Amino acid sequence: MQGQYSEKVMEHFRNPRNVGEIPDANGIGNVGNPVCGDIMRLYIKVDDKETITDAKFKTFGCGAAIATSSMVTELVKGKTIQDALKISNHAVAEALGGLPKIKMHCSVLAEEALKSAIDDYLKKKKSGA
Amino acid sequence: MNSIYLDNNATTKMREEVLEAMLPYYKDLYGNASSVHEFGRVARRAIDDARQKVADLLGASSVEEIFFTSGGTEADNFAIRGVFGALRSKGNHIITSVIEHHAVLNTCKFLEKEGCKVTYVTVDKDGLVDPENIKRAITDKTVLISIMYANNEVGTIEPVTEIGQIAKEKGIYFHTDAVQALGKVPFSAKDMDVDIISISAHKIHGPKGVGAIYIRKGTKITPQIYGGHHEMSKRAGTENVGGIVGFGKAAELAQKEILQDGGRIKDLRDYLYKGISSKIESVRLNGHPVKRLPNTLNVGFKYLEGESIVLNLDMEAIAVSTGSACTSGSLEPSHVLTAMGVDPGDAQGSIRFSLSRYNTKSEMDRVIEVLPPIIKRLRDMSPLYEGHKQ
């Protein structure tokens, strides 16, 4: 298992960035299920200029799930919503120095968590909440 | 920091005495046991001696019931495919359980494509097979019942004596995969109604790549590897002399020490669980509370996924596993825990600690010290844990 993980994955697993919740988050993404062994919850804080100023996560999952969650929060910070939507699962995996094939779904989950958080933000904005 | 190895159901450290016994057969004593000359005779005598020791550990009536193989997986394949092949004209039905090792399950799956009907009996919440379910599954086409002696993931010891009696009454062959039970719980083939037993050397501090199959005299079974007249024409191939010698030595030592080691290991294991369960909330013991291998402890840590725990313990130089080593590449929750009715989410957070004679109390103390902060850190990270916090 560990042998298949890159140094970067292990580094993010050991010291995950941005763990926790954002109490006044204006977008929250929830993806995954416990049967598959991964659940990610991603919180984003977006300012008036549609820039993501903060991102935090909570994840139930394997080493790769934790590392991809950590990486995606790092990648989105400072990006506009439009740019954040362009972050693909491959970009997350690449930023981590690659993932074992069997763990690529974790990067997909990270991308989906981000999209889900942005969707949530856009919905809230539209409804004026 | 010394590393702590608690994955002995995956494999064990080879004993010094075993390695010493093997070495000459990789140096000067390199004869082929089938050769007529002195080199060959030396190798033959070494194999005969090892066969006797393995027969003694298993409680076989005769050395002629022991056949060496490349390991437990080959023995399981041989047992199931061999009986199915030999009794094809009599019937095509096999009964096994849902919690068998994949060496049995995938062999059965393969045979299903060859026209075999397989009944996979379920287990209860402790991982026990109910002999009544076996009885009910028997048809006039049943030729083999294959139930493991003890489960590799949770350690539950199956009622193999009762199942053997049922098989005997009905005139059906009974095979048991005793790979995990060997050397951990005493048993004797001649005191049981069992026709075929699979065992492996590397689980009892012997070398990898060697195992054996016990086949009760008179059992009809078709060889699966053809070639020369090795292993009484049941399993061809030049014998792995060094490995077999090592297996013999490991068997001899296991037989001498099984009871004293077993008691000490069980005490350590129970001490470990007591420590873990007193320091960490929301843990569960997977497997039968009493009918369980003395070295095996499978613990579920609620709200967590197992690999993250394994990796964190690995960073502390503590080696444990989620379920079985053979399935660690799989994303599915353990088939054993799922069959026991453990919630799939909870099954993901289960860790197997498997001990051996080499573990010490101070090692258990270190695990008990290191584990709680790891679990806390991971739970603080887990979205499932919210709402359960005080």
C-alpha cells in the first residue's frame, strides 16, 4: 500500500492541510459513501469577487482519500470559482506526484467534492441566502 | 525504535533453528531426492524425516497421508479440484462457507464454470458456521464439504468436528483449510472425521513456498500437477528439499511449544484488547469472543477507514493489517466481516492484530500508547464522527 504511494501523497497524508470545518462557509460539498470506504466533505469560503478565500475538509477514507482532500483544498485557495471548476481529478493526482491506479477514484472524489461545494455556493447565491 | 510485527496471520518470522536446519540443503546437500546415489539418498532421508514431523504435528496415522505442495493455496486447489475431478461421475455439488479464504472461494468459482454447483453457507455474527446449515445443504449430488478450521481475518474457530461427523454419516468427503489453525490450536487428524487438510509452513515460523496436504488413506482425489513419480505420484515436481526440511523443523518446534506459547500469546492478545478498549471509545471486537485463535484480535474502530490506521501505525513502525493480506488491494469491505453482518461502513474501519511467540508485553504497551492519539486524530478528520462527539 504505502509502497505504491508517492512521497508527496504520504507527505499530505502525514500532514494534511486545511483539516476541519468553516463555520460560515458559503459552499459545502458532500460526496462518497461509507460502503466504498470514502466520504469527503469540503467547505469553501467565497468572497464578493467570487474568489475562494478559504477551503477546509473532513474525510473518512484511505491514505489517498485524505491526501487528495488535502491537495484539492490547497489548489482551490485563491482561485476564482471559474478557475476552480477547471481543476480536474488528473490535476489533483498530478499535483500529488501520481496515484496508484486502484486509488485514482480518490482524485475523482476530490474533484466531485469541489464541484459539489461550488454548486452549493451557486445555489445559495441564486436563492439569495 | 524497534519495529513491532503484529501481522502474523499474513506471515511469520522464520525461526533461527529452521533457517539453520535448511541451510545445508542449499549448500553441500543439493541432491535431487529422486536420484539413486548418495546425494539423492541424503535428500530423500531429509524429506522423509520432515514428512514424519509434519505427520506428527497433524496427528496423521501414517506419513503416507502427507504430500508436500508449494503452499496452502495449492493444497486448497488440489483438495477441491482433486475431489471434484475424482468424483465427477458421482456428483457435482460442493458445500463451503462464505468466509473461506480466496484460495477456496476462487477455486469454487472456477469450478462453477466447469459445471460444479456450489452452496456457500452463511455464518452468524461471530463468524461461526452452523453445522445444521451444512446438513440442510447436502443433496445426493454432494461430493465435498470444505470448511476452514479457523478464519484468517477474525480467528473464529469453526465446528469442524461436528461438520466432519455430518460428512462422515453421509459418506461425503470433508476438507478443512487449517492453514491458520496449524500450530496455534492442537488438533489431530486421526481423532477427527476429516479426509483432507491444507496447511502451510510460513504461518508457523517456517519458510514461504512450501505447504502440505493431508489426504486420508483411501480418499479418491485426482492429481492436479502431472510429471514424475514424486510425492507418491500425487504431486509431481522435484521436491523443494530445503523448504520441506524447514517445514519439518518448524512443525517439530510447533508441536513441542504449542500449548505453552498459545497460553502466553493469548494472554498478551487479551491484554492488548483490554488496553485498546479501555482507552478508545466506540471499538468492537470482531470474531467469536471465546472460540477464537489465541493470537488473533480483530478490532473495529467506528467512524474510520482501516488503511489510514494501518499507515499511521506503520509510521510508528507497528505492522498490522486490514483483513487479510491477500485482499489488501481490494476496495470492497472484508467479505468475512460483511458476512458476519458488520455494517459495511464499520467493516472498513477494522484492523487485525495477529501475534506470535516473538511478541512481548512491552510491545503491547507501546501499541496501547500510540494508538489512541492516532484514532483521535483520524476521527477528528472524519465527517462520520460529528454528532457523536461529547
